[in-house]
Amino acid sequence: MEVLSTKENILILIKEIKAQNKSVGFVPTMGALHNGHLSLVRKALNENDEVIVSIFVNPTQFNKKEDLEKYPRDLECDINLLKTLSNNNIIIYTPSINDIYGANIKALKFDFDGLENEMEGKFRPGHFDGVGTVVKRLFEIVKPDSAYFGEKDFQQLQIIKKLVEKFQLSVKVIGCEIYREENGLALSSRNQHLKSEQKKAAPTIFKILKEAKEKFRKQSAKKITDWVIKEFAKQKLLKLEYFIIADVKTLKENKIKSSKKSYRAFIAVYADTVRLIDNIALN
Ligand code: AMP
């Protein structure tokens, strides 16, 4: 398996792949890989000749310095996990800061038609400028035919689709289902920071999302939101940051239900300092 750490080397390899008319699937990650990431890579392998997985902990998308510092990093382990999927058709790209930012580690400013101001955008100021900057740069280097993003970060997925539309990039953005533990907890690199009691409590998040989905058939978004707030008030180890039922296109909070629109419920919860997000399709 090739592990390339410079832009120069990845550019040479991509040129070779393109010269052979092979398709390139791309899975951008921040490493600390788990089965959720692997599900994206598996899909990319099924749909492309070659798959490039980038591993880069992007400093500009962290709005808290300590979050960036404590982000788990284990390249050896990531490589071994990817090897379990394929030894021949995966290329790992671990860009340097210089590959992405040059001398100036600063995010660009984006207008994603307001998608960036909802939910995560409200609670993590500047986050999506950081995400937009790194993904745009990676797309310019890798020039993939298709890029795979998890619905786990549904707002991010919609923003990347908007980025591609606004900059007319020739890449197909493919959303991938959320991969969960058997108990329903969505896999996340942050789960490894959970203490054992918190780990036991965390599946409640998905349990509540599923009940919210059930209720959505008959009840208003307001009523469901009030119920969710009450349920979390009973939780000792989980603190609700937000619960929102939103239109999947605008990501704006839903006030009046329309049968023509698609909705999702989005949630962010703290287990002490560990921040967990999740979402579910409602209709
Ligand atoms: P990250 O390394 O956290 O930036 O994630 C890299 C990609 O993996 C993003 O597109 C995420 O949405 C996706 N991802 C992370 N966790 C999951 C999961 N549990 N299920 C599906 N996709 C995921």
C-alpha cells in the first residue's frame, strides 16, 4: 500500500492513474479511522478503480485549541485498518500543512447560501470555513471523479455539495449512510474519549432520535423538541446542546410541516467534554 506524504508525489501518481483512464474515488478523513470511515472506503472501492484516502487533522476547522491538540492520531493503526480492505487499490495521502495552506494557515471565507450558519455553524464558529478550505484544496490536488462523505456529518455533506456547485468542480459528491454500533451509537473518532459509564449512556442519543422519528408522523416539531429537551433533562451523563428538526435542503429549523419536503432531526450532546453529534431522516 502506498503512503504518500507530499503533494509532488501524489500528483505524479494521479497523473499515472488518469493516463490509464482509471477512475479515482476519494475519501477525506482526519484519521483515527474506525468502521464508519471504512464503510466509506469500501463503497469507494466498489465504485472506482483506485481510492485515495487522505489523512489530515485540519487545524482551521477546530474552534477550540484543546480539541485540536487532543484529537487522536495513529497513522500506523490507520494503515493497518485500510490494508484489511485492499492492499493494491488504496493510496493513502497524508498531506503536510504546507501542501494545504502554504505559509499561511488560515481558512478562506465561504458563502454556502446560509447552510454554514445553522446548527454546527452556530455552535462552532468558523468551522465550515475550515472544512471548505481543506476540502477545496484537496479536491484541487486529488481531482477525484467521486468523493465520499458520511451522513454522520450531514450538514458538512450538504455544504460540500454546495461548494462543488458554487465553484463548478467536476467531482460527484456521494453521501454514505451512518455506520453505528449494534447499540445504535454512531461511530466517531471522539468515542474513544468516552469513559465506560459515558459509553453506556451514549446510545440513548440514537434511541431518542428513533423515538423522535416515530413521533414525527403525528406530532409537531415543537412538541417533539420539547419532549427531547425533557428526556435529556433526566440524563445524568449527557447534556443536550441542540435538537433541531430541519429541512434537509436549507437546514433551517422546521416550523410548519410540508409533505413535499424532506426532514431530518439533528442533535448535539456533551458527555462531559466529549461532544457527540448524530442525525436521523424523518420522512
Ligand atoms: P472525520 O475523520 O471525522 O473527518 O470523518 C471523515 C469522513 O468519515 C466524513 O465524511 C465523516 O462524515 C465520515 N464518518 C465519520 N464517522 C462516520 C460514521 N459513523 N458513519 C459514516 N460516516 C462517518
